[in-house]
Amino acid sequence: MMEKLLIICVFAGIIHMIETLAYSVRIAGLKTGKLVVALSLFNIIVIVSRTANMVQAPLTGKLGDAVQSKGDLPVLLHQLQTILFAASIGTIAGALLIPSFVSIFSRMISHLEVAGSVPKMMKNITSIHTLEKAKKHVKRPRWIMLSQLRIGGVPKRLLLLNLMATTIYTVGVLSTLYASTLEPTLSKSILMSSGLINGLAMITLAVFVDPQVAILTEKVIKGESTKQSMNKMVGTLVISRLCGTVCAQILLVPAALYIAWICKLIP
């Protein structure tokens, strides 16, 4: 069981690390002047996250299947909390990797333009010579980056919405799994509600968060705003995302109880 939990935690960390790095794709696009290419190329990396999510989901479901009695619930709760902790670690890892990711991803954009296709680009960048040169693009995060992050200039509502969406997205599936073990007679309806919960998080991101980031990106392209303002917004969004994974820890049990209560009300 410990090996299975470790695998789930690794996948959770990878998923949240990639989703954290997604904030910096626009920085790489602005740096190279190839924003559309950057967004398109990042979709290839997102496939890794989606694959990890597909593998993680049934493994996580197995944790719920292993619950035989109410006495096993504390064990399941601890396992779910461990997965959420892995999500926070993945977010932190993604934040620390942003400087290196921007530099390396910018080079990948250049390689894609030369190669003309993703398969050719992958063949070129995986050569030993290219991998050796990639070392110089690895950058250590500096404390000065944190000192430059201030909320001023970044809409507080945007940060709050990003925090809420991250919290819901992070805790959604795990809370429904825990709720299904609390109320085994309603397990099917509870588990089916996870899509609705995650959908709410996706709508919040798509309607309220992403457009604000896109507007700022457009202003930077037009010269109406500075690249520093974009860096600042990305940094504060990463921090609000990390806070969202921490809030998910706090809301795991209350969310599970609320979901179970709602499903009881359904006739």
C-alpha cells in the first residue's frame, strides 16, 4: 500500500508542477516574441500532466476500495492528506523551476522554428551535445525574486479567484472519494459529482483568471505595460496557487461532509 501511495504522490507532484509552470509560458513567449508558438508547444508538455492524471485517478480510487470499515477511515484520511501535501510540494518545485523553465523553454521554441515540426525538434534537443549545452540554461531561483513580489498592482480579486479555483480543483476528487466512503450507500452519486466540482474550478479559471492574464499579456506586447509587471503577476499567481493547495488540506473533510449532505438531498 505504501508503494502505491508513493506512486500516487509522485504523479500528484508532477501534475501540480506542470500546472504551476504553465503560468510562466507567457513569459517565455514574450521573451522570444513567439507567444502563439509557446502556447502551442506547451500543449505537448501538458500531455504529460494529462497522462499522469489518467494513471493517478484509478490508483487513488483503489485507496477508497481498500476501506472495509469505519475503522479504516483515519488511514484513508491520512493517505489523502499525504497526496495533498505532495501537490503542495509539486507546486513549490514548479515555482523554483520557473527561471530555468523560461530559459530552456525559450530555446525549445527556437529549436521548433528551425526543425519545423515537434518530432524533428525532439530528435534535435535529445542529442547528447544539446543536452550538455542545456546545463547553462539552468538558473537558480534568487531571494530577490521574492522581495519584488508585492500585491500592489495585481488585482486582489484575481488572486482570490485563483486561490479558490486551485482549492476546489485540488480537493475536488479527493473529497468526493472520502465522502463516498463516509456514505457507501450513496457512493455512486457522490463519485459522479466530482466532474461537477472540478467543472466549477475550470469555469472560474476560464472566465475570471485566464482572461485577466491574457489582457496583461496583450498590454505587454503593445508596450502599454512592462515585462516586470507580467513577472510580478505570474509570481503572485503561483503564491496564490500554493495557498490553494494548503487550503485544500483544511477543506478536505468539510468538503467531503458537504458533498455527502448534498447527495442525500437529491431525491
